[in-house]
Amino acid sequence: MSLFSPPLTGDPEVPVNLPPDREVGSLWRRIVAVLIDSIVVGIAGTLIALPFFDFFSRLGALGRLVGFCLAVPYFVLLNSRIGKGQTLGKRAMHLQVVNACGEPISVSKSFIRYLVLSAPFFLTGLRYRSPVLLRL
């Protein structure tokens, strides 16, 4: 199996049984979809945040949490049944988030998926002042 191509449907590393009319999207289509979604969320976030620039510029690294809160509705709702498993980027690249049965995932599963995929980005640079962590 290649890193740059989707796994074959007969590949033993693919744990789900995809419906015959579906295949796993390639890495490059996924990357382009993420880039499109990043541009869409970036433009929306900029338009929403512009009137509050002074406030947000003083937040520093905590500003990432604000960005996270702005991105949650876009990714969680559109990647779920509500958006038929497609953000604008996924729709442009003909990709869809589905469960093992080939149906769009629930909002709760979409939220957990988004947390797992986005937490490393949004939490980078935050400083924790936990007494337990300070002792390490």
C-alpha cells in the first residue's frame, strides 16, 4: 500500500467494508480539501474577528482557542449528517465522511473526530500552569 494512493478495497489493512460504489479518497484530494476548508474558515474568521482586532491581538496563544471555537461549527456540522458528510472542500474534491455502512456520521461522532484531528494544531503554544505539570 502506498502513502500517496488510497488503499485497494481488497487490502487487508482496510478495516471497513466499503459499499461497491465507494473508495477511500486519495491523500492529495484530502490535502486539497483541507486547503480549501482552511481558506474558507480563515476568511470567515477574519471577517468575524476584524471588528475586535485589538481584543484578539492581546490574547496571544489563547487566540487559537477562539479560532477553534469559530471552526467547530463549520467542521462538526458539515462533516456530520447535517452537511451530508461534506465540507465545502470535501464537496469540491468529491469526498465524504462516512461510517462503516457508507452513511454520514452523527454530530457527536463528528465532534469527537474534529477534536482528535484539530487539538494538536489549536493547543500548540498554550502554556499550562498546572501544579502537577510544573513539578515534572
